[in-house]
Amino acid sequence: MNISGYAQNYNKNYFRLPVNIPIHLAGNFGEIRTNHFHSGIDIKVPFIGLPLYAAADGYISRIRKSSDGYGNALYITHPNGLRTVYGHMHKFRKDIESYAKQIEYKENKFEITVHPDSTKFRVKKGDLIGYAGSSGRSYGPHVHFEIREADKDIPLNPELFNFKIKDNIKPKIFFAEIVPLNENSTINDKYKKEKFKVYYKNGKYFIPKTVKIKGKAGIAINANDYMNGVRNTQGIFSVKMFVDDTLTFSYKLKKISFYETRYINSFIDYAERQLTKKNFQKLWKDPGNKLDIYEITKNAGILNFSDNKIHKIKIQLTDCYNNSSYLFLKISGKKAEDTKIKNRNIFYYNKNNYFVKPGFRASIKKGTLYKNIEIQFAEYSTKPNLYSNIYQLNSYLIPAQENIYYAIKPNNLPKKLISKALIVNINKEGNFQSLGGTLINDFIAGKCKCFGKFAVAVDTTPPLIKLDEIKTDNNYSEKDKISFIITDNLSGIKNYRATIDKKNIIFDYDKKNNKITYVFDNHITYNKTHKLQLKVTDKKNNKTVFNLTFFK
């Protein structure tokens, strides 16, 4: 594909891919993920330990080890102003791994971020840099590969470079929904959104019946792209909407900054994703949506017909390899009565908002919301294991871009438990999620990027530690590692510390599996009995100590 206009300052043949195997993608750039767009491509690998290679000349500018996110990751800065990223690695090349391990022991922690000097690890295009794995937030062997603008660390779409990725499959469209965008709007005479099954015939998708709308409305589509040789769904690169043959709305996923990526919750119908797990991409733009992907947004993509005529809508979906699909529908438009609803209390997207009730406070700063929302508040009686009434502010179906700060006045909280108190978000299943807790002027304060139900609870339960194996003895002569499962019931793990024979030992942390592992190395002496001690502390300073005597 010609990338002129997308990455015009960069040679599209500059990079090679980091593997020496045929390419199949488990995920592409811009694919819809929870609270973010996917910022690279996920290349499938057949096994953990597949060699990975530098995409171009440069130097390793960042080494990262994390229990979450990209896990073990390397960042290479290149002379052309770009940076490549290699995530979820199993381990680094031997000299890089040794360097990272030294930093871990120096800082006495597993999670590190190091920025080596530009002369420390120089690489040539095709040099071995490490091995593919599934570390961090990964659920199968693959390499997450990114190309970023180095100065601002903004990810570019790697598929706009000249990699040999085979794709001649068009995007597929499954459903459309039409959504009323103010109180007076209707869809087929109803004051609620309506979903439409999409039909396919003669190479085109269509909705057979004319849709009646009154007032302002928007269209959203449920669609995926696909690639040759894999079953995985992929994100759509480009969407255009034509009204009566005039292009009125379009976007392309050429690059997305990390600052903008959470705006995905405005890009999609967020409530629909929460309720059905289906992604409907909105073909209109909320006023608080700051995504820099939109090219044409006439009337922000909002449909508002008042002529009682039938209008033709054409929606074009295109992937990075110029495969396109088209959806056709007809809309009969009618003007809505402009009646004003009085006595409404509003949270504004473009203002700071403060909400105060006896025993409850909320602070929502400017830019947290994507549009104005009506305030909905309810208070319920307390329940067992809670130390306040339950307060509901709006619904979990409303997204938030930034943290909302909550404060709740506890009821009958013993003084000895103040340090253990926190705010919990109570989900629809009745489970608790911690927002943290700090005592401020007789209130417990916490924060999260969500609306919903909140109350004060306490965490007095220490973390749990157990060996990740069933053993009848403590002889590790034939073992190359030792692992533990560490969990916490509410506030979450704050830190863990391990010693063997009173010497600090670094255990790798796999957060998704709650597992910590130490691979036996030269930090212990072999052929003797050892005493291991593991201390795990949660975020409310509850602590568990585990002791083990073993032979290795």
C-alpha cells in the first residue's frame, strides 16, 4: 500500500519484522481493546523462545520488566527518528538480561525501567535481541511490535509500512444501530436506540427497510476486519460515511497517542460494550472526544433531517490493504419538536463539576466526560461488611476519561480500623473493587475512572501465599525454579520481598496468574539446605510471612 500522506517522512522499507517466520497477526493496530486502542501488531509465534531480531539499526534506549502490560520489553531508537518496541518477551539476549538482572538486585525489585546510554547496546538490523514469550498482560505466545515517533512516543500504524503481510479479505459488517442524540429524538417512533441486522447480497451489505428518525441521531456499526490464515478479528483502518453521495464523516487509524487512547470509550458505544461485549463504532463525534483520527466531521457526524424526505446513507469500511466493504441504508428524516426540559441537573463535559450530599462528595474535573450528562443519584441502606450507606452516582454504563474523586463519611467505623478503610465500587454482581482510601476531614477518599455504587469497607485480611505445586518433600535438586501464588482479597498487592539464607532474592511477578517465580541461579549456593522467607504486603499494610526450608 502507498503510505504517502500517512508516514510521508519515513522510508516505508526501512524496517524488517522482528521474526524470521511467516507473519500471522493475532491483533492489528487500532483494534478495540478495553479502555484503549491496540498500539501495535501482535505477531503469532509457534512457541515461547522464538528468536527476535532488531527491526533496524539503532540502540536499545529502554529496558522494561513489568508484571503487567508489555511484561519484558525492549525499546530500540533508530536514526530516522522512530523507535520500535518489542513486548511480552520471554527473556532478553544474554548480555541484556544480565544487565537487567544487575539493576533488579541493585534496586531490590522485579519491576524496573532502565534507559541505557546510547553506546551501551548498539544493534544492527537483524541482530538478535531476545526471545518471544507471553510475559505481562499476554494470553499466548506472541510478540507485540510497535513503531513510534521517538520524540513524543506516539505509535504509528505498522501496517502502513511495507511489511509482507497477506490480506485480501474485506471487512465484515454484522449489525448497525441508530441512536437518538437528544431527548426529543425518536428512531422508528421510539425514544431509544434500535439495532438492525445487516444483510449481504451481491457484494453489498444493506438494511432492507427505511428507518424513520425524528431529530438528531447517529449511526454506529458492529464490524471486524480479518486477515488470511488466522481466525482472529482485526480492527477497521478507515471508515467513511456518505449522505446522499456527499462525504460527511470519516476517520483513519494512522497513529494514536497514548494520551488519546482512552478516548476509545467515546469512539465506541461504551454502554453496549459493557452490556453485550459487542463493539459498535460510532459515526459521530462527542464534543469531549479529543481523538486526532477524524478527517471529516460535518455536523460532528450527527444526522438531523427536517425535510420529510428519504436520504441515502453509504458507509465504506477499508483495511490497510485497500479491501473495502459497503453498507447501504435509507433514512426518512423529520424535524423534532424543540421542547426544553426544565429542572435538570447536569454534569458538564467542559466544566469542573462538584457534587455534594450529606455523607457523600464527588469531584469531576473538566475533560472527564465526553458529553453533558444528567445527574442521577440514589442512596441505599448499608449492608454487612460496609461502614457507610451505599451511594449511587449515575451508572457504570457511562464512561469517564479521567479519575473521579469520591469521598464518603463512614458510619460506626472503629478508630482502630481507620487505617484499614477504603472506598469500594460495588459492581452489578455485588463484588467489591477497591478505590483506595485516605482519611480527609472525617471522610474516606478514593478515586476511579467510573460511575456506579460506592461505600466504605475495610481490609483487614492479609494476602495469601501458597506454593505453586504439590510436593511431598522439600527437595528441589531436580528443579530449576520455585514458584508461589500470591493473592489479596481487596486492596491488592503492594509489594513482596524474598530472601534465601537472609540474602535478597528477586522473584519475577506474573500478575495475570498471580505467580512469582525464582529461577535458581548464582545468587544461592548449591547442594545445601536453604531457608527461604517470603513477605507479601497489601495496600492496607496487611502482611503475610511464609517460611520454607528446602534443599537445592
